[in-house]
Amino acid sequence: MKICEMLQYIKYKNMIGDSGVEFTGLCTDSNKVKKGDLFFCYKGNEFDSHKYAEEAVAGGAVALICEKKTECDVPQIIVSDGRSAIAPSARAFYGFADDKLKLVGITGTNGKTTTSYMLSSIFECAGRKAGVIGTLGISYADKIISPELTTPDPIYLHSVLADMVKCGVEYVFMEVSAHAIYFDKIEGLKFEVGIFTNCTQDHLDFFGNMHDYSECKKSFFTEKRCKYAVVNSDDKTGEQIIRNFKSVVSYGLKNPADVFAVDIEESLKSTSFVINLFDELYEINLKITALHNVYNAMSASACAKLLGVDTADIADGLAKLKSVTGRLELVARFNGADIFVDFAHTPDGLEKSLQALKKLCKGKLYCLFGCGGNRDKTKRPIMGRIAGENSDFCIVTSDNPRYEDPYEIITEIEAGLKPLNKKYVTVTERETATEYAINLLEKGDILLVAGKGGEYYQEIMGIKHSYNDATVIKRIIG
């Protein structure tokens, strides 16, 4: 593609050099640049990639998109915001592949992954080719790509969308993180349906307060970006979206909604209910538990119905989904007790999962969890309190400590546990903590191992060590 062809798709202030130069790739990392690449320079929160422009050119970059002129002797497109130029550039370079697909964007604090896999199962039953992009990775056309970010960076995202088109994919169910919205990663994408699950405390280390975090989530829902919105009416942020968006479908259990459920029955291995889907009643049977999965199923059902899927196929697809990796997943039984692994890493997520298991537990409910390092510290005592209030015994341990001292993280969690005068232990090493918890189990007990879900690593001092909760649990019990 030639620079002059790219210029019509981005907002730029000045063009320096030969606009007829052709580039063969896009890159934002000077360590990964290839010969023929167009390299992006922008000032981020921690780094200014303009410093690496010369390194990128030495590595083979033939042109730059930058916020200020550099000393490099290559064509340079000067823009106001280099980061914001990435998405439109990637769209153009990969032939606007997104326009050839029907996109569904799912945003919210919790429930994005499960909802995307529910939709994938529904559309498979309906005989439609679909792909999933999210926290557990990317899957389509028998391809499975390991996860990196909830929402991939634009260059990689659009390369994947282009390959999906080549593979005959029709629908894409994509998790949209708050960071992806904030950093314009999804700029230019048009979604057939935008789904809102909920907005509860998370990422306050970045957004600073719940108001700004909520506003970021709400900004996803514009008529320009989403044709339809499917929104949780029982959530405060959801209520605001419903009031301000024209083509909206609501779902919920407490407040009036277009889609709702009755006759809900839960067990440790399943959930059943009758869904009212635009005044059509249908029995739904899930092979997963918890009330929050009823919400996920309602949102997936409403979305599928909007996209023309028959209700029978919706019910069939939901019934055939056996589990979602690391999402309140029953991974083992030991001494007559059930062991669940869950991604719950927020106060709301942990509370919902514990409350779901508590009402089904015939013995003692044990909770093993920690909090991630270099993230929102304010949620640590809150999660400690929630774990203490909703379980019989807590094992506080490490999650992904990153660059923080695990012991200090645990101490901050304890601040919420101590006032409850409940018994708990702290075991810094996660595998040791897991073995300790498993050895406590007796018939009828339940152990929830929370925080990491389906992750296959534990991040310590910048190094990702191989670690997976389900694998560790199975190894311990033999």
C-alpha cells in the first residue's frame, strides 16, 4: 500500500517526504519492526516511542506516522495523536475486513467471556460460522490463538479480522475492554449489536474513580458505533444507557425489561429457567450454575434473536455449552467435595460467585483467592470482607503479584477480613495454599479457587511463570 493511499483514511496535519513510497506492514514496536513497515510514534503514559524512531528505521521501517518531526530520513506523516491513527490505518491496510463481517461487541466489568462463548455455541447450532475474540484468546475456523489482551491492539485485530473473512467467518463476538475504548483501539468498527453486562469496581488504578470508568463504558454505545444495544436494566450504568440509546433492548430480573427470566432453578452443575424473549416463552437449560449466568444467557439470547436466530436454536446452543474455561468451572471432586475455579477478580465477581455456591453448599464453603499487584489497591480490603462474609473459611494467597510484594498485598486484603473475627489463613505461595485448602475438604464441602480463572501463567517481577489453577488442582488430587 502507498502512503498517498493511506492519507485519505487518517486525519493528519502534514506530510513530509515522498507520499508515493510503498509500505508492506504496520508496526508499533521497534523490536519487532520488519523491512517495509510503516512505524507509529506516539507519546504514551510511560514511554515516548519517538525515541525509537531511528531504531525502527534501522530495522527496516520505510515511513513514520508521528506526532512531531524526527531526524529520520524517511517519509513522515505528522498527526495530532499517533495512537489514534493506528486503528484507521490498520482498517485501511487490511482492506476494511470488518465491513465484511457482522460484529458483536460485549463490554462490561464481568460476564464478557461467558456471553461470547454462549453466542458462539448458539450460532454454531444455527449453522452460522462465527469467531470469538477475548480474554481466553481468539478462535475461529478450527484455529485457536493464545490470549494476550482482552481486546487485541488494532494492527493485530484487523489482521485477524482479515483472516476471518478469508476463512468464511460471518459473525464475530468480541470482548471490548474499557482500556480498548479509552485508547481508541476499536475506532472505526461498526457493531451490529453492542452488549452491556454490568459496571462494578475495577481498573480504578487507571480510571481513578467509578464515574470515569462508567463514562468510558457508556461511551461505547453511540448510534455511530452500534446498530442495536442489548443492555442490563438492573445495572445503574445500564439504566443510563437505556435512557440515552434509541435502538435498545433491555434484559433483567429486577427492573422492567424486554427480556427476562422466571422459574429459575439452580444446582451445582446446571441452571434452568423460562425465558421471555420478546414475549416468546421458552425453556432454557444451562450446564453451568449461578444466577449471573442467567443474565449472560439472557443477553446472548436477546442478541441472537436480533440477528435472526430462531429461539429453538438459541435454547439448543445454550444447552450444548458445557462450560467456559475458568468461569465458575467445576474442575474436580475430592473427598466428596466440589472444587470450582473462577476468574472472579473484582469485588462484585467474587461476591456473586460465592453467593451462588453458598446457597448450594451442603457442607463448608472455602474460598481461596488473592489480588493482583500493580492494580487497584482499594478493592483489596473490600474483597477480603466479601470473602469473609460469604464463606466459612478463607485461604488468602497470591494472584499475579507483578512488581509488588505478595505479603503486602495479602496484608491489605486482611484489613477487610480481620474485623469480621472469622477464621482464615494466609499462605503466600499459591500452589501450597491450594494443596492446604484441598486437604481441608470433606463430603459436601465446596472450594472456590478465585482470581486467575483460565490463565496459564503467574506474573512475578515481570516474568510470566507457567501456572494454571485447574492443572495444579488436578495434580494435587492425583
